[in-house]
Amino acid sequence: KESTQIIQGMTVLLLPDLQGVEGMGSAKTLLDESEGGARYVHNKDTGKVVSVEVVPWKVTIQTCYGTGDANADAAYGRGTTDDDVKAGNITLGFHEGCHRDDLVAYLKQHAPPTFADMVGKTKAEADAEITRYKTASKAYFQAARANSEQVTDETGKPTLTEYKAAQAAAKKKK
């Protein structure tokens, strides 16, 4: 079911799962932050910034299944921990749901980067601030993804790292 939340000033859209997505592998929960940012207007005569607009981020979170089945057993990470197994939470769908929950929790717990008030500054200063803001924003959303990988994939029996090592070893034997 689709839902929208406002988190830290960002519009966070949770979309229903998609099935049979080409090139997706088994499954992946995606975080897309393609809408948002900052811009300014400067006076061409003075070269000074006269206004700044920060466009709050619009973030989309969606789980996409390629070859995976949400009802299949999780191969690694969440869905394979002792507590998950005891509670019967062992599916790929549960695992991907943990990623969704991780991403939302990260956004709630960590404020996105701010854009400095550049009114009165030079165009060059504002351009530098735009670059800094874009870089910081990219790092912020990447940190949300990395956090989810750590807390959902690198736990359980096996972890993602252990799972990949076993897959690689199995390929070498063939």
C-alpha cells in the first residue's frame, strides 16, 4: 500500500512492492532521492545573490523483486537471525521490509544537510555552496543505504559477506 510521510521536511513516499522487475536480481529495496536541492538568483549587475530557494527532497522507497519470491526463505541477514527464526520471520519479504524500515528510521534519526543562506554572497560563493550541498546530500542518502546494509544484511546466519564468500567458493568448485 502506498503511503506518504513528511520526515525532517522531506516528503517520503513508500510505494507498493513491484514484482518481476528485469535486471533486479532476487530483490532490492531502493531509495530514490531524485527530486530536491537548492538554487539561487543573483543580480547580474552586482554579482550578488538576491534570493535562495531550497527545494525539500522528495524521497521514494520501494522494494523491487526480480527473480525473488517474497515468500521464499531469506538467504542471509535479517530473516536468518535466531530471533527472526523463533518469531517465524524468515522470508525474503520480511528481509526487504527490514530494509524499508531501516531507511525510514535513518531519515527520521538523521537530519539532511542544510543549505547556507547565500543572500548577499557572490555567485562564486553560491556556486561553491551548491556543490557542497549536493555532495553532502549525496553522502547523506548513501549513508542511509549503507546503514541499512549493515543492520539488515550483515547480521544473521549467514551475513551477506559470508553468503557471498560461500557463493564464490561454490563457483570455484565448478
